[in-house]
Amino acid sequence: MEQRGAPPPSACGAAPREYFGKMKGALEQEIKAQALAEGFDDARICRPGDVPEVPQRLAAFLERGYHGQMGWLAERSHWRGNPVALWPEARSVLMLAENYGPIADPRAVLTARERGAISVYAQNRDYHDVVKKRLKRLARWMVARAGGEVKVFVDTAPVPEKPLGQAAGLGWQGKHTNLVSRRLGNWFFLGAIFSTLDLAVDAPEPDHCGSCSACLQACPTQAFPAPYQLDARRCISYLTIEHHGPVAPELRAKLGNRIYGCDDCLAACPWNKFASVARELRYHARPDLQAPDLAQLAALDEAGFRARFAGSPIKRIGRNRFVRNVLYAIGNSGQAGLLPVAQALCEDADPVVADAAQWAVERLIGDANGRAAAVAPL
């Protein structure tokens, strides 16, 4: 989105550069105050070129193949690695944080094996829609207040949001590669407003992870080859959302009952002691998505899937990929009562769903046989 406008004239008709020079500091504080008024939880400023480390890090990530099937990361790497190239006219980046902190520990559902675990961020409205509307309102206000041109981004363009967030001082990229804030923990979305205004920048946030490795140890699939490195090909969030086709057999059992995303590394971060519950009610969990029944989810056809997940980020992966995930969870449940549910999908029209159903059936039967053998008299 772009907005254009002229800066307000001063009483003596000063030129725009002189105007902003006189207002330096005051304008930035007004912008940040307006950001909070719009519903954001923090706002900081950096330059587009304040992330010189990104090109090398991104190149190494891609060279190792850590991006898996996310080919768009490689295709647009010249922009993602260099925000200056994305929009050369931009002089400042306003980075914004929006808290989506959960009411309860999201790991509690992991022991309810007949139910599915959905990542906190996807338990209600699609954050892309909520954050983008807020960004657009703030961007329009900036143009009306101070002129210049703006573009807004929220996780749908080749923008390195996390490095920019660290450069602006919102937080630092933790060992799990997500941004961590001393005020918000790591439960927050990022949005960016690129502007042609020459705004004063904030100090970058230093790393506060220290010797802690809680997030690395929490990962069920060992998706972190080293601190600050993520191999997406082993990450449950990637496997259940971005990965199409069958999941590697050796990873299926590690998914547990996680059917869309994973919060384990985020939930393990001790900085969450400073986190708070989201103010935005549209991020509070819908009752039917907090711990949904696996049998009900497996029975969804395309129309039922679209109806149930209207307005949810889950909708974008489609019924087949979602039911594939549900069947892996059923196979991991150890619940013999779910065997007919899996058997009913062994002839599904989608071969990936049928494969997942067959795997679930074999696993449930194997579990049942194992239990029977354990109690059989010698």
C-alpha cells in the first residue's frame, strides 16, 4: 500500500527538510504515540540499510537447503536480503509489535492425545488482516501529519522483519531465531511501515539470551542445528503449514498431536515471564480451535473445512494438507477408538491423505497389538 502527501507548511513557509529538522524527535514521539493508540504494543525506528548481516545469513540458509520447499525465499532473496533494494526511496522503517500472548500455556493440550494442538497465533482471526488494517490506518495518519510516501508490510513481502525489528530496538533474535522482547516475551507479530521521511532512529536491542538454551532443548524434532540457526525441513511449523506432500516417516511420530504449527520453542522462553495476554480480542482462542476433536476434524470435506476456518490463517493450507496433519495426530494418539476414523480415509481421493490414513491405521493397530502383548500371560 502506498500513501502520498505533502508535509504541513510551517508558519514561515519553511521547506520540508527544514521543517522535519526542527521537529526531529517530536515527530517520532507523535508517531509512536499514535501507533500505541492504534493498538500496537511497541514501535521503533531504523534505517532500511541497518541490517548489513542479512545477505550473508540468508545466503548461508539457502545454500544449506534449510528453506525446504519454500522456493519463494530463494526467488526473492535479492529483496529479502536487502531492504534498500525493495524500495530505494525509503529513508526510514517504522517497526511495530502487536502482542498475541495466550491466556494459558499452549503446551497443556499436548497431553490430550485425542485432540489437536493448533498454534496460538492461528486460534482465531488471521493476523495478516488484523495487523495490515492497523498498519494502513497508521500509515494514512503519518502521511496526513507529516507527508512523505509510505508502504506497509506484514509477513507477505520479501522483508526481513526480524532483523529490522532488532535493528529498530523492538527486541533481539533469540536462539530459536524469533524476536524476543524484554517487555512482551516472544508472543508478538511484526509489521513494518517504510517511509520516505528521514526519521530519527532508535538504538538496536542487544542479545539477552546469555547461556540459556531452553528453546533449543524444547524442540521435538531437533530443528536447530546450532543456536540462531533453524533447519525448516525439521520444524513442525514448516512441516504442518508449508510442506506439501507426505511428511518423512521418521518425523511423523515427533509431530505428536500438533496439527497446525508448533509453539514449543516460543513457550519455553523464560522472557515470557514479562508477557501479557493479548489486548486484541480477535487473537483470543476460539473455543472450537483451542483443543479441537481430531475425529471431527478428520471428517471435514472441502466445504466443511472452508466454513470452519473462514477468516482463519489455517484456511490457506487447504483441506487436504490439514487432514493429512490430523491423520498423523490420530496415528500418534494411541486411541483405538480413532481407528475407524483413519480407516474411512484410506481411500481418500487425495493420495497424500490416503497415505497418512494408512500410516495412522498401521500405527494404531501396532499400538493395540503392543498393548495386548504386554498384558498377555507368559
